Amino acid sequence: MSQEQKLDLLQAGKLSAKQLRELLTPLQRVDPRVIIGPQLGEDATVLDFGSKYLVVTTDPVTFATDRIGWYVVHVNANDIAVMGATPCWFFTTLLLPEQGTTFAMVDTIMTEIRQTCDEFGISVSGGHTEITTGLQRPIIVGQMIGEVDKKDLIRKTSLQVGDKILLTQGLAIEGTALLAREKRDLLQSHLSVEQIDQAEQFLFHPGISVVKAARIATSSGDIHSMHDPTEGGLVAGLHELAVASGKGLRVFAERVPIFPETQAICRCLQIDPLRLIASGALLIGASAQTVEKVAAALKREGIPVEEIAEVVPANDGMQIESGGATLPLIPPDRDEIAKVFES
């Protein structure tokens, strides 16, 4: 990256894959107990703690303003679950604006955190709360620590040529709910009240948690990799999965399930659902021999699932088949939702 490019002002949203790679590449693993460190495509860090691995992640909630205490627990628990681990301990930093913050607001957020952690058997173990100058809305950052037996760790580097990629639930669940909740005024001239109300409830039905789906998958078949696609949506998630494993992908766009509400909102806002923030979906890399068994186990528990891609050699690259054409799978520079929030 040139010096001029480095001086360019960055846009809202996650850094691009190219920028992240440049920042992370110089980092050295000094402590040998760091089994998986910071790298593109990984959901969490893995630390060797004797008989078990500790799995550690951190994730903020930046676009949402509603139910952020509930929200932050789920997005961090997802990152732990996709490594095959059990979420155990939760920490949070809560930054609140000077204007409009009341004790009742803080109490509500803390209650959401406690109740959501209780649902998973997670211990709220610490954090920090303050009123911060310069903020227009609350910002919350979570950190989750989980643990896993060493033999049960799911590593993205284990993805193998010939594996099949499953997608649970559907596309852009989180993005659909966020846009319905935060941009109702913008949508109501194009969508019915019923459509917007239904989309708002996507946070809870089908929901943004993948913890249950991850547990079912790991207990039902030969799982080589799992990933929680978030910012940048399905396209970014698939690209991250391929980069982390050093493999190629062939993706079949027609097989990707998209909710009617998602289609309607994306059409109204002129954004791409394939590149819209996607918590609630789980990408599962399963061996070809057990993929049907894994899919059947998920469906028995009421979790919809579709086979949307296959793993190919790295030399074959990352491709997506859509409308009879085969195109390169190029990760977005930023999530589609960022475009909406800045307009």
C-alpha cells in the first residue's frame, strides 16, 4: 500500500481484507501458548492452558441502538461456538453519551447482559462502564472467553478439498433486522407495516445466535471448519473461510436461501444481500462423507440448512456461479449496511 493510500480517510465499517492483512502480518507470536493468534478469517484467539484450550474473542455492537446488552452477548458467544468451544466468561466495556443517558438506561443494558448470559450458563466476570464525551449513541464492546478440549477444537486450517459448505438459516438475518429497526421511516414508503414488523423480529426469529447450530454440527459429523459471517455478509465470510484455510471455493448463488423480507429491504435500499451483515447464519465445512448426516441433524432440530459451496484446490481460486455465469468471489471493501447508515 502506497503512502498516499495510507493517508486516505477511511470509511465507516470494518477494514478491508487487504488493510487487515497489512496490519496483522507483522505481528509475531511471542508466547508459544498462543495456538491461533490474530489473522485474517479467524473468529477468535486460542491459548494453550494445560489440558484445555481457552478461546478468546472480542466484538463490539456499533450499528444497533436497541437491545445492545442482549446483542453483544450473542455476537461474542457465536465467535466462541464456531471454534467448537463452550462460552464461559463474559466481560464488557460500555461507553455512554453525555446527552440522554439515564441510570435506568444503564440498568436495562446490564439486565440484558445478565439475562442473556444466564441463558447460556455464562458468568459475567467484569468490565468497565463510563459516560464518554463525543458520543451520539451508546457503544458496547464485549469480550468472551470459552474453553474446549484440545481434541475438539475446530480450526479453519483443517478445511479440506472436497469438503462441502453448509449455510444455516438464511442470508443477512442481522442486517435485515437492523435496517428494519433503525431505518423504518425510510422503508415504510416501500414496504408494508407487516413486512417491517416481521423483519424487526429477525433478531429473535430466526435469531442471530449460532451456538445451538454449532453444537449440533460438531456432534453429528466430521466438521473441519465453521465460521460466523458478520460484516461484509456471506461473501466476506466465505472469502475469510477460504483465506484462513488456504483453499479455493466454488459457490452456488442460486442455492443461497434469502428471506422475502431481506429481498424487499435490499431492493428498496439498493444494496446487495450477499454483502450485508449476516450474524444468525452459520457456515459449516463438513466432509463430503458426512455432510448429509450433519444437514439431517440440523433439520431435525428445526434449523434450515442448505449446501451452498464446495472446497476446491487453491489454484482453482474462489468463484461464484450466478445466473449461468462464473465470476470471481471478491470480498467487499465494507458492509452494505455502512452505505445506508452514512447516507
